[in-house]
Amino acid sequence: MEMLIWGGTALTLAGVLTLLWCILLAMRARKSALPEEAIKAQLQKVVVLNLGALAVSALGLIVVVVGVILG
């Protein structure tokens, strides 16, 4: 069960780091001197990455909880 806990922790950490990366990407897109449509396109890509990062983080937390309950 220890492997579940550490694996879930790694997944959660990867998701949180990706969320931080999404914040940086969004800030760069907002500060860029691109036209509004190009900024919207970049932000839409960031939203997709953001949702994926949230899913990975949530999956990692679920794995940690399962590991704690079974262990």
C-alpha cells in the first residue's frame, strides 16, 4: 500500500506543478502584444492543459486515499 501512497503523491505533485505551469502560460499570454484572437487561442489551449492537470491531481489524491484506507 505504500507504493499506492507514493505513486498517488507523485501524480498529485505532477498535477500541481502543471497547474503552476498553466498559470505562467496564462500570464505570458495576457502580457503578450498579440492580437486578441491569438491571445484567446493561447488561453483556450491553457484551459485544456489546466483541466488535464486538475484531473491528474484529483486522480493522484484518490490513489493516496485508497492507499491510506487499504493500508
